Amino acid sequence: MKKYYRWMILLFLLAGLPHTWVLAQDSRQVKGKVTSSEGPLPGVSVIVKGTTTGTSTDVNGEYIISVEGANPTLIFSFVGFVPEEVSLAGRTTVDVLLKEDIATLGEVVVVGYGTQSKKNLASAITNVKPEDMNKGAITDVAQLLQGKIPGVNISASGDPNVKAAVIIRGASTLNSSQTPLYVIDGIIGADISIVAPDDIAAIDILKDASATAIYGNRASNGVIMITTKRGKKGQTQVTYSSYVGVEKVSHRLKMMDANQLRSFLSGAGLALSPNDDLGANTDWQKTVEKKSAVSHNHNISFSGGTEHNTYSASVNYSYKDGILPKSSLSRVIARLAMDQYAFNDKVKFGVNLNYSTNNASNTPLRNNVLQQMIYRLPVSPVRDASGNYFENLSTGSYFNPMAMIDHAKDETKYTTLVGGFNTQVKLPFSLTYDINLSYQNENSLHGEAYDSYYSSVYGGVNFYNNPEPPLTHTLLNFGTNGTALRNTYQTTRKILETFFTWNKTIGDHDFNAVLGYSYQGSEVGDGFQVTSTNFAVDNIGYSNFALSNPYAVSSYRINFGNDLTYYKTKLISDFFRVNYNYKDKYLFQGSIRRDGSSVFGTNHQWGYFPSVGVAWRLIEENFMNTQGIFTDLKIRGSYGVTGNSSGFNAYTSQFIMGSQGTFYYNGKQFAAYGPTQASNPDLRWEKTATTNVGLDFGLLGNKLNGTIEWYNKNTTGMIYSYTVDPILVPAGSIVANGGSINNKGIELSLNASPLKAGDFAWNTGLNLAHNVNTITSLSNPLFTGGDSVRYSQPDGAGQTGGTLQILKTGKPLGQFFTQQYAGKDENGVSQYVDKNGNLTTSIATDNYHYVGSPQPKLLMGWTNTFTYRNFTLNVFFRGVFGNKIFNVTRADLFRPTTAQYTNVLQEVSGETQANSKAYIYSSRFIENGSYVRLDNATLAYNFKITNNYIKSLRIYTSVNNAFVITKYKGIDPEINQGGTALGVDSNNFYPKTRTFLLGLNVSF
């Protein structure tokens, strides 16, 4: 029996051996390289046909995949290229050359409620891919685009908690909201803080009205469409990106040190007060600023899909340390995107969830700290002999910046949740139906605390804040035994959008039409604020208001915040767009949107926003077949009208009553109330009409391609708060339509591949933009102030009432209007040109002159990419030319007669004590703001990976703000270009830094 079993086992093994051998033989690895006519193609999807087994090519276009079976087939696919199926037939090495799909190559531009082929656009739209975006320790998505797009002026602060100002084709309004509309994965108005830079697949900037009018009342400032990464069918991928950066201050003001200051005063027969001069030599800028700030970022994501679904998820953590003490930003972003197909892929369900939580720590009284940091005398120590902070309060508005920081805190925690659910159904007759639902929730929790040091040391002196221009100073009150503020607010937006899309080709005629409806309900400022004082101990701060005792302080009044913070608004819209294409040669686009908003007057709550665009692709004409210069040539033109509903709230057109002081009656004082804002039932939309003409071209086999744009943008019915005759309007002011503003400009974008020799290649891109901004009207039938409004009043010592800028018909926004400096007289005293053209040493506001504009005449971005084998070097220069800066900081430090009490610049050594007017705000302190900056240089190495686990590995090092070439004498010429007080450097400049960074990208 045992012998029988032995034979049975032997026969079984022999019978199975051939099958085992076949399985072993059929399970094998296949490798190869995928290229295009331009070189290796990274990110190509490689799938075994009929299975979910897949991979993707690395940065060198190479792949490795495991296959089974005698003769499997591989499918190679990539956006913009014709898919390729290859039967292996026993091969283990397969190289593939993918051909460009002319029909779909351009279909990567995202527009409102759909996509369009880039080559068939009739609009001014710029597409930016991740590899073209700015590199560095960047947490603000807007900074990724700085200098990359012609016509987009982006200015960024060094403060990690301040968003960059983004102005597209010049400011179109006088109200505070000049930023573009952001649309993230189709969700309108989403906060860009929910997007991690590593998760972005593409950004499309819609600049002309033909492209933006589909968004109607929110599109006057342009539209930025952000598309995040999504999974691919049959492909599972895990990626990890990380960097660590060290930042150091790139430039400081040249202030006098102790020896220089003593020498300067000695030469004038003056001496420092012994109350200040304790023998120190303190560099207050270096003392306050950190020696270095460390930032780091980590992003992990995984994505993939099967035949009927795709998924993508990521988690990002970033920490950006500020160069000033107690300033930093830490952020966590979680993202999930899923698409599920059903009913033979006729129905697609999509889910997008984004959540971010942020901890923003601010330098307490930041602008005051920046001001005191440069005012402080170098002869004074940080601390006295007893170890206490040294103060000398005999000098007005003169405080120890380190004490201000140490005895206060200012923190904000804010979270943002954005959820989107969309369903798309393919219907008969070439129709699709989309319904999009989105929910946005923003919560903030803010706290400020100033301990007993502020009330005991600074409580007996006048302590003014130092606000951002154009605001003026106000007096601060720090209560008794410390004071604290706490507020929490929530904003929610609910959006429903539903639309039909019709795509139809009839012979040589292509049609695309969109018809839809949109509803948005917003609830803003749901929350509360409270302040308190008289805390038992200092370490309570704003964490436990129950331990305060404000009622024991008779003069203190609890502040509950602005009573107009909370409001609700509704926005209802209908929209229609049609695109027509004949033979990819003649193109037409038209759209109209009807918007209704509750923020405007009851007589004018509805507005209409039409647009039309045409294009002619000359390259498709027969007469172009014989030429060998152009590979692409298209002329296009468009006209459209957009609106502006941002910057206004539910109370903008309403009658408002408020406190008007007190009145005496029957022996007592009573609170008085009266009108503070007049109602305006005729308040209507600001409207911006834009004409755009563009030329797109490609030369020499697309080795050189580019775009030229000309535009003319007119805003009418500009909304502003006008001062009016109180007899006509009891409130004395009214928010009304009355002004207009114009922007004209030209933009040029060039991309070239000038050199490719062996393993070396050089690609370069240049963009230039010129814009002229002009206020063409500033009037209203009720307006009593003529055609001009003076504003921006820094309130420097001895200069109360002096303004810097003017809103004036025929002048640009931000026009500088001040004294015209004319050198010095024979006594060394500053003199100025009066209104009659004569020289005078007296100061009078009726002697003001127009002395320069903060509007840049030219913006430039120039990028160069050099590749050699596995090395890549990217060098990016950014420039701004022709703008002026009012250097208020320099003016306030130009005081030879007060150098005994506050520090002065080194250049003041050339002034005499006789020049008591050296510091007066005038054209002397209006400087050339032009600059060229080496914004980024990045050197990267891509490793060749041959194992089955790591698909690609890239390490890189970069430097940001390597150097700047400028004649500007301030800390840095990149002054905020947003708002109405653009170009004013007013003791509030957060120091710019130079960043050295080391990073890693790896995919599995």
C-alpha cells in the first residue's frame, strides 16, 4: 500500500510539473521606455489589458511591470497622446513612441462649467502646470504664480500669515476687494488655504470678459481656476514630497549705531539724554529679528482606480516660521476625491472633500513692533541692570519692542471645510446633465492678550496703533491689570448649480452649449466678540475670561465688536454659453449670465452680463500650407461685461442708525442716536466691460511660440462712499454708483527651446505686461467733494493732517499728491514749490503737487530651464519697472533735530540741525520702485530607479530671493500693490527673507 501511494504521489508531481513550469515561465517582468517626439514622457499610464495591474513611467519615461500569461497586451495612455496597445509576444523589453493626439491635445484648459481645447480658445486664458509654478517654502497658492503670468501683478509680504495681493490687469474698483474669484475643482469662491501646492494638477487664469462673463457678477477682477490631482484607472501610486528650508533676513535699514549717533550729535553740539544713554550699542533690527527661521513641508498622497472608479487622497502638513518673534503658521490639509461610474459609465458620481486647520501666531502689535524696532536708540540696552526691560517713557510714542512682544500674544485658529458632490448623467441627443452641490464652512477663533505690563507701564502714556495705510492712527487702551480680546466667527456658503451641456458634431460643424442655474446662500459672521480687563494674574491671557473683573474698573466698557458683523445674502443666477467651431478654423463663443443679489438696492438687484468672442485659425487655411515658418497662427477678439459683488454686504444699501454721542436733557446726559448711513434703493452693480484682441503663434516647428494680447477694460458705476450734503442726506454720506476707472494694456508671452544638443537642453520663457490705470470719473449727483478725494494719512510726528495720495479724475489709482521738494536754500533748510511755482520753506496743503504713480509700467517674468542627463537647473527672474514708492519709513527716520530721542538713518549724517523740515512728507521721499530679483534657482537630480518599489526619486536644492537689483532705499521694493494705498511703505514692512531649501519627491 505504501508503495502504491508513493507511485501516486510521483505521478501527481509529474503531471503538475509542466503546468508549474508554464506558470513560472509566464510570470515575468517587462520593462521599457516611453517617449514622444520631444523626449521621455513621465507619468504615462501602463496597464495590462483586461486587468487592474498597472504602473506609470518615471521622470525618465521608464517603467517596470509584472505580467502573466503567454501573450498579454499592454496599454500605454497619456493625456494629449494617442493610446497605444502592444502585444508582448514573449518580449520582456518594450519601448514605445506615443504620438500627439491633435484632436485632444489642447483639451486641458478648464473654463467655467466645462473644458475647452486650448487651440480653439477665443478667450485670454493662461494655463500653468505644476512644473512651471514657483518653487520654495510657499504656503500661499497665489505665490506659486508670482511673475509667471503676463498681466497678473502679485505682491507678497514676508509675514507667513498675510496673503499675497493679486491684481489681474489693473485694479477695477475702489472698494477693498480687488482679488480675483477662485474656483477650486468647480467650487466657486472656495478659500485657497484648503489647497496644498503639491496637490495641484493645473491652474487656469481667465483674464478677459469672454472667459469670465460666465461667472457674471463676481468676475470683474478675473477668475483663477484650480484643478487638483485625481486618480487614474488601473494605476495605484503613492507619493511623498518634503522639504526643509532655512530663512534669513535679506536686507535691513542702515540705521546709525551708537558711535555714529554720538558723533553726529556731538558735531551739532548736542548730547544724548542720560536717561537713554546707558553705554549700550544695540542693533535693534538684529535684536528683534530672529537669526533664522526654519520651515518644512510634508505631503503624502495615494491614488488609483479600477475600471469603474478612481480615487485620490492626500494629507499635507506645513510649518512656516516667521522671522519676527511669535510669528508662524502651521497648517494641516486633508483631501479626498472620488469618482464612481455606473450604468455602463453613463452616470458619474464625484465627491470632493477638503479640510484645513491652521494655527496662525502673530507678532503682537506687529506694525508697532516694526516701527519701534527702527526708532529705538542704539545707546539703550534691551534690559537694565536689574534684568527688567529698559524703558524711557519721557519721549512720546517710544517703547521697547522686545517688551511689547514678550508681554502679549496674538493667535488665530481657523478651519475650513469644503465639500462638493456632483453627478453627471449622459443623456440621449448628445446631452449631459450636471448637478453640483457644495458646502463651505469657515471657522475662526482669535485671541489677543496684553498683560499687566501694558497697563502699568504704557497705561499712563498715549499709545497709538500703527495700522495699514490708508487708515489713520487710533489711541489704544490697555485697561487695568492687563486686557484681552476673544472672538469666534463662522461663515457658511451653500451652493447649488445645475446645467445641461450639448456637444454635437455635424460634418465640419462642432457645437457646444451650456445652459444652467446657480443658487448661493451665505451666512457671514455668525459668532461673537468680547473684551475684558483686570485679570488676577498675567498668565491667564484670553483663556479664562471668568477670572477677570472688568466691573471693578469704572471707566472700562466691554467691547462686543461691530454690530454689523453678522448678515445673510443670496445670489441667484441663470447662465448660457454657446461655442461654434467650423473645421477648427473659424471659432465663435457667446455667453450671457443673469444675476440677482440681495446686497444691492431694491430697485436694481438684477444685472445682465453678456460676452462674445471670435477667432480665426489662419494656420488651417490652404494658403498657409506652402509656408514653413508658422506651425500655429490664430487671431482672436472678444468683448464682454462682468460685475463686482464682492466687498459689499447686506447693509451696503441699507439705512443704518448708530451712536451720535450724547445730549443734555433735564439735568442729565443721554445717549444720542441718529443716521450713520443713508439708504440707497438705486445702488446697482459695478460693471466692467473688456475688449480683448489676441494673437497666438508658433514658429519653427514650435521651437518658439507665444501670445500677444491687447485689452481695454472700463469699469462704470463704481461704488464708493461719497460725502454728501447733510441737508440732502442726513447721514452726510452715501454708498452710491458714481465713478469709473479704465485699464489699458498689452501683454507678451514667449516660450522657446533655443538649444538641444545631445543630453543638454535649454528651454526659456519670457512674459512682459504693460498696464495704464486711469480714474476716468469720480462723481455722483449728490457728491459735494468735486472730482478728487485725498487719503492715506500716516500721522507721523509733526505731520498730522498730511496726506500722501489722491483719487483724482484723469490720474491713476494711488496717485501721489504731496509737497514738491526743491532742494535746500542757502541756510540748508528744505524748500518746496508752492502752488504758483515759487520756492518756499513753509508747509501748506494747498501747495500739493502730483509727484508720481505707484502703478508699475512693466511687469516681467523670465524663466530658464537647463537639463543635462539627470540634472535640471531652473533659474527664474522677476522684475517690476516704472513704479514709484512713497518711503514714509525713510521720511520718519529723517529727523536730524530729534536724533537725541529716536534713531535716524545713516544718510542723515549729511543733514544739519538747521534743516528742521527735513522729514516733511514730500517728493523727496518718493523713490524709484523698479527692481529685478533672482526669485528662485533650483537644482534637481532625478535618480534612475530599477526596482519594483520606487518608481521615481528626485532631490533638489533651491534658493529664493537670492538677490535684488534696485535703487530703492527701503528694506525691499516689493510693496503691496493691493487696495487703494498701493505703493506706501509706512513703518509696517515685514522683513523679506532669503530662503535656502532642500527637498525630496518620491513615488512608489
